[in-house]
Amino acid sequence: MLSGRRLDLLDPSPLDIEIEDIAHGLARVARWNGQTTGPHIFSVAQHSLLVEAIASTLHAELSDKAKLAILLHDAPEYVIGDMISPFKVVLGDAYKVFEQRLLEAIHIRFGLPAVLPAALLRTTKRADHIAAFLEATRLAGFAREEALRFFGRPQPLPRAIDAYLAPWGADEAKARFLARFEELCPPA
């Protein structure tokens, strides 16, 4: 990692995980395999901020720890990339186990339970589906009807969410991700 840490991908240690490495990697990983409109990729860092903003809008009662968990929901992708769902299915359980082990190490590193409560996982999944619908229809060329079949009907959201749907450059995505992380998990 750029921080100098060496992360054992088969047995990740929370001690080898740094938020700067996560933010840097996620800001450079493209959602939708880069098949989006605009001069910049739509990064996983920006997607993570979008999902957290949606979840926070729909569930005002979320604690900062819950919001942090949502922000980090795709954090393993800083080293494994963002694979499209059909390919994850082909790879099967081995991929899921690897991804989960890395996510658990990330959670422990930042003071979250290794395995999140089911209700928080459902909240994250719902916000993730809404984000995917918005990204698909506004950035990735999906027709509304097609997106509805894949992601379900999104709930109405305030216009402020639209600000997350104009792709940012990698440096901006990294800076915004780190800033939100600092808000939710201030240094001790």
C-alpha cells in the first residue's frame, strides 16, 4: 500500500489497514467498469458517499458508527476492485469469503463490530440498491424500466442527493471520502 503497509490478502490484519489507503484506492476504482458518462469515472469512493447520504436521509436516527459502517460497505474494493454482480456469482463463495474476511478486518480497524447487525445490513443494502438505480439511469445508460427490474423502485430523495451523481476527479473523491470519514470517526 502507499502507506507502506503490507496487507496479507488471505489473512488481513486490522493493523495493516489505513483509511488513506482505502480512500486512495476507492477513488481510483471505477463503478460500472468505467462505462459511465462524463469526463471522470464514477468511483467507488463517490458511490460510498452516495450510499451513506441516501441511508442517512432515509434513516435520520442512524448513529455515526452506523453511518461509518455504511460508508465502508464497499471498502474491500480498495484492493480487490469492483466486480460486476454477474461475475461475482460466477466466482461463487470463495470470492464472498475473501471479501467478507477483508471487510471484517476493516470493521475491527475502525472500531466497528466484525459482523454488522442484520438491520444495518438491510439499511445498507436498500440504500445501495437506490444508489445503483440512480447511477444506472443517470450515468450508465439504463432505461428506467430496465433499472426497475434490477434494482427495484427507489424512494423519492431530496435534490441534495443529485450532487453525488456528477462524477468527481479522483483527488476530489478521495478528499471528500476522507473528510466524511473524519466527521464520522474523528481521531482519538
